[in-house]
Amino acid sequence: MFRALADPVRRLLLDALFQRDGRSLGELEAVVNEHVEMTRFGVAKHLRLLEQADLVVARKQGRVKVHHLNPVPIQQIHQRWIGKYTERAGVASVLLDLKHHIENPAPEPDEDES
Amino acid sequence: MFRALADPVRRLLLDALFQRDGRSLGELEAVVNEHVEMTRFGVAKHLRLLEQADLVVARKQGRVKVHHLNPVPIQQIHQRWIGKYTERAGVASVLLDLKHHIENPAPEPDEDES
DNA sequence: TTGACACGTGACCATTTGGTCACCTATCTT
DNA sequence: AAGATAGGTGACCAAATGGTCACGTGTCAA
């Protein structure tokens, strides 16, 4: 899990999926190639690692494989590991976060908010 | 930085320092050996990586090297990387954090809070 | 159906990483 | 000063990682 986040290419992949979800391997390959040179296979390998770490979920749709970002494990890291350390800095950081959220009106996921 | 977090021994080390700060190499070695077998050199190597990642600051005090946890970079990860993703889940997670902080009265660092 | 397209597999190689060891330095104690 | 204590260095080795390539499979379109 942390291991999956340890590689810059993988973080780039996550970023790309964060900007627009549901991309194919080909698209992702193109994105990566804007930054570093890498063949399709390399990208596919990284994607596979991300899947194994459960950070990305992929399903086959015809002949393309569509990749989706999975926010759950990141939340978990945030809550059970990072949070533990940020506590030490007191409530300040959380308030700071809240302020941030208020000022940037929430790009909420397409779910039904009651 | 992420790389430094990618190893379980290193996370264990951070945990140990989190529980009690300012430990020597020998102490840390003992802690690690409660979980896995590893020589002093192995532990020292991990410690050095953590220092390079700026997650741990060490200073020599006589003949012992005292290691201290550095919360800053973890905060940074939290704010500039994790936060970016958790935003997607809306304000909820932050409020949840806030609730958590309120209920667990803040073990604040020994700094002057005005 | 034939071929182009999107992707997967297993073998393979170079580099990095995790870990150990023999030896050395610096400090404290007596 | 002498020995014990705490730690550092560089060489070294095994294993994991990152990356590529030659092939093979399934899918769409003409």
C-alpha cells in the first residue's frame, strides 16, 4: 500500500485518474509519456501494482480496460496513520483543513447528498 | 519521502519514536527486535533513510545518537497529497476528524500556545 | 474473415534495496 | 591509560523492483 505510493510514476497515474476517472491503458500511457519515456508494458505493470494495492479498480469493457480510482484506502491511510501523527500538532491542522474546504466549495463525487 | 514510508521497519521505527521521542540507536534496535530479527546495522540504515527523508532528526549527545520525530513533512503529505484525494469525499471526513480531536483532548507538543 | 487494435503473459536484464560483516572512531568509566 | 560502550564506514551479497521485448489472446470494423 505505502509501497504502491512510493513510485512517482504511480503517483502520476493516480493524479491522472484523479483529474479524469475511467481511463484506458492507452490514455494513461500517453499521460505518462508526457513526463517520462515508458513503454506500454511499464505503465501496465504500474497499473497492476495499483490494482493490487486496491488503489485502482479496473474492469474490461470490450477490448479496452477502464481504470477507476478507489478513494477508500487513501481515506484509511489518512485516518489511521497520518491522522495519528497530525494529532500531535493539535487541532490547528484540522481547522486549517476545514477552512480550506469551506473556501473551496467541495468538488463532491456524483453521489446523492440528501 | 513516500519511499521512506514504504518499508514496514521504517514505519515501526516512526511508531516507536511517536510513542516516546528521543531514543538512541540501541533502544530503537531493541524495539525492532521485538518484531523482527535485525542487526544494529540494518536498523541504523533505516534510520539514516528516515533522516534523509527528513522524517527524523538526530543529534549526537555524547556517545549516543538521539533520534527525534519530525512532524512537519508528514503534515505536508497530509495537506498536499492526501487532502487532495480526501476532498473528493466531501467535508465529511474533516468533520469526522474534528470530532475525533474534540473527543481526544489534544496531546499538544511542548510549544507555547498563546 | 481478415486484419488492425487494445491488451496480457512470461522470460529476461539492469539497477536498487535490504541486510550483514569486518573493521574503525569516539566517548565514558574506572 | 585501558577497557568497555555506542556508534560509523565501506565492501559485499541476495533479493526485490523497474523496465523491456517477443509473442499470444480477444475484440472490433470493413
